Amino acid sequence: MTQDKQTTKNLVIIGGGFAGSTLAAKIEKQLPKEWEIYLLSKTNFVTYNPLLPEVVGASVLPSHVQAPVRQMVKRTRIRMVTVDHIDYEQRKVFYHNNEPGELSFDELVFAAGVAANTTMIPGLHEHTLPLKTVGDALQIRRQVIERLEQATIHPDAVRRKQLTSFVIIGGGFSGVEVAGELEDFLCSAQRYYKNVRKQDCCITILHGTDRLLPELTEKLGKKTENIFKKRGITIKLNARASSVENEKVILSDGEVIEGATIICTIGTATHSLCQSDKLPIERGKIVTQPDMSVEGIDGIWALGDCALVPNAQDGKLCPPTAQFADRQAKFLAKNIVAKLKGKATRSFSYKPVGMLASIGHNKAVAEIYGFRLSGLIAFMMWRGIYLLKVPTLARKIRLFLEWNWTMFFPPDIAHMGFKRTGED
């Protein structure tokens, strides 16, 4: 790639996730024509992570939770590249794809998000399946089906039960939603496997605190726990994993939890670019001013999961959720434009609408504007809200149709292969 000749001013956004793509879509309507907008990302699509558990349970197709960024923006120039480093003195971003390239910037935004941290517990990387990408969700679904196929032909009943034992590390939103989807999937798929009994399919959630869903109220966390227990899901609270071995998790108190499939929904790691000594870093994230600018370097901003953004609404740091990333992106677009016009920027302030979590069996728990809901009403609200937030109209329609399809037909239990012709 050749170096860009800077004939105009450049706004460069690093990260094409929910925060970065939303920012690009909003700010391109407000920036003067002499400004060019570049979005640099390893992928050319946005993944709507709250729906990844539904990919695991075959409730939706993988393509329904991804949207091409190029269909979400108009002026913005997309470059599917890996950013190598940033020269803050020369104000250039260096990247590569097939060839190395560089791009000058006048304003730079970090929206790099986070990845799975598979090194926080010994054996986590080698023996667990993370859930951060669509590829992760498909791999979990593929292994669940593989375990069912193995169990149905294994002659030993004890081993069959081991093969159909699933352990989920983490009882937050992702862990709870994966457990609900997985239990639904096993209930529907088990009848196609003659030697697999539903009572032999065991799901265990390991959570490090005294209740599930700590993001919600204690009452909703306890209600979720009771619902899961009635459905046969084992809940172990105050259970911290000290290490993971092949088909087993060793807890800090020495207890061993066995399962042929271990799913990890905890642990995040920020992008290496966010670890620069030029940036104010705390807990591995970029510390921002109240307006999302970075102190000490003019024209640098950060938002989303890779940033610690103070919320003027309550004086606390913003949680790493899609709800806050969306609001931060819209707010930052206004602040950048205000700065370029010589006007004062504003401190980010947002009062969240609430939180929702799907728990399977067409049920959910929710806390909206202080009201606590559960059951079918909460589930319909959960689907309605996420349907509105999924990018592009085409994805909304396809997702709506797919959700209705799965209400009347069994899940897809095909064991998807990713091998090329000629591979064993």
C-alpha cells in the first residue's frame, strides 16, 4: 500500500466494532466536506455480541449477528488492516495488510474494543472455549453437537454422561444466556440421539460471587438462579477456578468439576495499541477526560470497551456494554465537531435505560427504568430492543424471520465442517 497524500484533514478511527462504526456513521453527517474519515479494522463487519449465545443455541444464523460496515456508512473509507503502531509526534498511523502502509491524522479515535483474555487462569487457553466472536460461538455449537454424536455411539454409560456434561465459567450476562440457550438446544436435539438421555445432559455454571447476574438487582439474580435449578442446571456460587485441565475445572477450594466441554465467558484483554506509554493507562484501558478526549495529547479520543470514560450522570466509570458504547459514539461525534468549530465540548452523561438477560425457554429477566420484569413479557421486550439495535434494515428483517422460524421448527443439528477438499 502506498502512503496517502494528505490533501485534506483526516479523522482516523481505530476499531470497526459497535462503537467505532456507530461513531463513523454519526460523524460523517456532521463533518465539513474537507474532512476525510478513515475507519481501520481487522474485519469489515460489526458483530452484535449480545446475540452470540443465540448462535451457540442455533436460534439464529451467524450472518444475522454480523453487518458489513460498508453498508452502514457512506463517506467513511474502510480499510481492513492491522494497525501496527502510532507515531504521535509525526501524527501517523502505521498498518499492514498485504503490504505496509501509513496514514496521517489530525484527529484520532481509539475504539479498539477488547478480546478474550485466555491467560488469566492456568490451562484456560488450552482447555476452554471462549465466547467473544462468531467463530467462537460456532466452535462451541460444533463441539456440543460433536459431543452428542460421540455419546450416542459410546458403549460406556459413564463416559456418555461425561461427554454430555458442560461447564460454563462465569455467571454474568454471557454465561447465563449461554446456559439458557444450551439447555434449550439440548432439550430439542436430544430426541434425535437414541442413546442420549436428557437427565444425563448436565450444565454447570461456576460463578465467583454470591449471585448470578451481578449487573442486575439481587432479586432478579436469585430468581434466575431458582429458574435454572428447576430446569436442572447446576449453579455453584463463590466458585473461583484456580486452574483448568483436560475436561475438568479445579476450584480454589480444591473441588474438581468435570465436563467434556468447558466454556469460558470471563476475562478480557485490551488491544496492544492501548498499552502505549504515551497514553494514560489504568487497568489496561485508556483513561479519558469527561468529554472522552485523552489528556496530554491534542486530538486523541477514546470510547467503548477500550476506554475508561467517566459518566457525569453518577460520577462512576461507564460499564463496557453495547448500550453505553452506542451513546458514547453519538456523544463523541458532537464533541469532535464542537472542537473543530472552536466550541466547548461537553462531559459525557447518560442514564441507562436498564439491563436485560435471556434465560432460555422464551423467558428473560429485565430491569427497565427501575421496574423489574421476568418471564415471557421480559423476553419479548428483550427481543424487541435488540431487534431495534441490530445494524441495517436487512439484518433486522432476516433476524425477525429467523426468530419466528425457530419457534415452530427444531434447531439445526448439522455438524458443520470447515475443512477444505483434500484435508483429512
